[in-house]
Amino acid sequence: MADIGVLALQGDFAEHLKLLETMGVNAKEVRLSDDLRKIQALIIPGGESTTIVQLMDAFGLTGEIKALVKEGMPTWGTCAGMIVLARELTERRPKPLGLMDIHVRRNAFGRQVDSFETDVQTPVLGEKPFPAVFIRAPAIEAIGPGVIPLARLNQHGVVAAREGNVLVTAFHPELTQDQRFHSYFLSMASGS
């Protein structure tokens, strides 16, 4: 099984690590360039996207992450991580990495007080709906031709998608007991 790295600069990385460990996965915190050499897949967690991008720059990780993803490293961005991986944002900051052909709006569902949980149909995970937790969540406003929508939320459109080795969710699967999205990403990481 692949070693999964979780970018541990800011945000809810601990929740991803804990969930992966309960699944028996060798999960590692990624803070420095050396940490990237010890993993086969990467999760960029939710948090504050501007802060995550600034810290990635400060720790010299931005260029290396971009190169690894372009070389095929399976990478998953949840909430703020989706913003970081996007090609383009509606807002002027932060500057996303441009690694997935999606146009994203930050805080599309409102402020912290507007956070909610709802079931979303995600056919790649089976018939049972996924309990999606939306916290100051972004929304995908447009997708490129190579992007596959994985989940939609009525009038808000696509809230989970995949393009090759890159997966994004506007919500926080790590804040639920449902391991199916993490299992799906592990299957990407193992090449199955």
C-alpha cells in the first residue's frame, strides 16, 4: 500500500491522518520538501486557502508539489485544497496551482455560520449517499473537458470531481465516519 502524505501546514490535516490511520494506512505529515520524497500520494486538506498557499511558498513546496502532480502523483484537495488545486478562481487570491481544469468560487455556500451537512449522491462510491460536511465551502463553477464530475448538489452543481490523478471535494469527508472517499483515493494511489 502506498504511503499517503497529508499537507500539514494549516487546516484539518490531523483529521485526515486520524481517519487514514484507522483504515490501517501509513499516513505521513508533509511539512518540508524531504517529506514529499517519502510519499506516493498527497492530500491537501481544508483550512484557509490563502494561508495554505502562503505557507507552501514559504516552505518551498509549491514548485515541488506542482512537479509531482504533473508527473502523476495522486493528489486530493478537500475544501481549501480544492481551491489550491484549481486552474482558476473567481476571486483574485490566492493564486491557485492550476493543476485541475476547474474554475472555483471561494466561500460559495456562505460564511462559517452557514455551514451544513447533507447527503450527496456519488455513484463511484455506490448507491448509498455520502454525508457531505460543507464548511465555508467552495463551489466548482466550470469544468474543463477532461474533468469527470463525481457528485452534484442540486442548484450548486459539481461538488466533487476528478481529472486523471487529481481528485477534489468541496466538502470534508475526513469529518465523517464514512471512509468511502478515502478508500476511493487509496484506489487511485494504488493504481486500481
